[in-house]
Amino acid sequence: MGMTVGNVLGGRAVDRALVPSLYTALAALAVVLVLFALTAPMKVTAALGLFAAGVAGFSLGPIM
């Protein structure tokens, strides 16, 4: 689910502004991965973190 949402959001963002979308997606991915490392021991937050990592990571595909 996160991968699909990330692709859609990344495509929409790149249509508006290429370079700001790239910087925003990279920053979002960094933040999500740090938060995931902190919240991974708890099941619910780990599942939400995996979804967020999918969104942030796969939004970079259409931007690139």
C-alpha cells in the first residue's frame, strides 16, 4: 500500500515542481527512517513506520 501511495504522490509532486519535490522526498525519507529505527520495537508503530517508509521511499521513483 505504501509503495502505491508513494508512487502516486511522487508523480503528482513532480508535476508541480521537480527540484523541491526531490529535496522534500529525500528529507522525508531520512526522517521516516530515523523514526522507524526508534519505534521498531513496538508492533503498531513498526507497521505504521513501514507504511511511511514505503510512501517516502517509493515517491522518489517518479521524481528521479
